[in-house]
Amino acid sequence: MGETCRRRHVNYACDDNYWSALFMSVAASGTRWKVSDAVRQMANRLPEIRLEAIRHFAQCRSDALAHLSLLKGAVNDADQSVRLAAAKTICNLGELTMPAMARMLGHPDKYVRRQAVWGLGKLGERALPVLPDLCKALNDSDTRMATGAAMTIGGMGAEAVEAIPALAKSMRGSNVVLCRIAAKALSMIGMPALPQLLVDLRHPDVFVRGEAAMAIGWLGPAAAEAVPDLKALLSIPSLHQPDDPADGSKSTSTSPENAARAAAAAALGKLGEAATSAIELLQSARYDACPMVSQSSEQSLRMLGGQV
């Protein structure tokens, strides 16, 4: 009888269903696993067991750091839920796992990459050592990944000065969302980005000029030297054409030209006293045929103390 029981114990120990039932019951009871069990079950054939093992590490920072190599391996697990749980656990460990997060930026699974950029974003300027990797991530095919990289870079502030060329390139791209967030990131870097923004304020593409104008507005009064170029941008001809139900034509209010003019008008108001020379131009633009331009001009007039 004793031998039979021993053999059954061996069989149970090798049976995945046995372990599944055992560890799921432990998880359901709220009882903490032993670290030795979590380590052993990281190699379990069943993904739900591997996932439960990772959850143990997610709840115990010291165990996670001690067995970081297991978590790094799990980032390449065949099961996506396991991959993401491992990636999230690593990213929650902070600065100590920054090299691992940097490698995850190039992972084939976009959701793992997103976890990495999110984790680095929480570090702020402490993520500066991986700035080159984040600049590469601006070119990611996944829009959320690329925009996340731009936001993470912007969160470093003036420390991210070396990312200015990469952000400027993204601001000149075809993805409108990324363009806007890259412009915001440039403004978060601050005055070191102004020379590049002034160059882009004269870019042949009026859309790029509009994004640069918006970023300059976010810089505020310190960007006073941009006033002449902002006035020039506001002065380009309006392309506004009201809707014409007779021929089915659409309004051009949101054309790149009018969007850029509106951004220039808004930026002038944010530059303060240095932009008072633009009051007369803003008063004229207040009556522009394009509502977007007229509204921005009126708001800026109020900010500059001009007659409305």
C-alpha cells in the first residue's frame, strides 16, 4: 500500500492537471506561494500556472529582483498573457530594470513594447540613459508606441536635448497624432528646442509651420523672438470657403493653412508683452472668414489687452 501511494504521489507531481488544481486553489484562497514553488512553476506546461507564478513575483519585489532572469525569459513566452504579465512586472520594478525595459522596446509584440515605454515614462529624467532607444522608438510602426516614446522623452525635460532632431523629424511626419505629441515634447524640453522650432516655423510645409507655432506658444514669453515669424504665418491668405449645399463642396476651415494660421494667432497671445506689435494684425484676423482663425485671434487679443 505504501509503495502504491508513493507511486501515485510521483504521478501527481508530474501531472499538470494536478498542479493546475492545486495552485489555482491556493490562488483562490489568497495564500501566498512559496518562492520555490513560483520558480518551479515558471516552467509549467500550462500557461495559467506560469501566469500565477508571475503574479507571485508581481506581489513580491525582492523575489522578482532575485529571479529577474526568469521574468526576462517569460517576456518571450508563447502565451501573450504570460508575456504581458512578465513585462508589466519587470516595468514595475523601476530604475533597476531599465536595461531590460530598453531591450523590450524592440520586442516583436507591440503590447510588450507599450509596457516598456510606459515603464520608462514613469522614470522621468532617470530614463535618460536609454534616450537613444526611445528616439528609435519614435519610428515604431505602432502609433501608440511611437507617441508613448515622444511623451516619455518630453517627460525628461531639458535633459532630453539630444532628442530634439528626432522629435523634429517626427513632428514633420505623416501621423497627425504623433506630430502633435512630438511638438508638445519639444515644448517640454523647453528653450533648447526653440532654435529648431524657429527653423520649422519657416518650413515649406504649412502643416509643419502650424505644429511649430503651437509648440512655440506652449513655450510662452521666453520664445519672444518668434513673433515676426508668427505674424508672417498668420498673414498668409485664408483658404476658407463656406459650405455650398448646391454643389456639395466642403468647408476648408480645417485646411492645413487655416489650422496653421489659427495656431499662430493662439501662440501670439501666449507670448505676452513681446507680441503687442501683433495686436493690429490680430484685430484684422478677428474678422477672418475662417471661424477657427477668428476665434483664436479674439482670444489672443484679450490676452494681450487689445480692443475686442
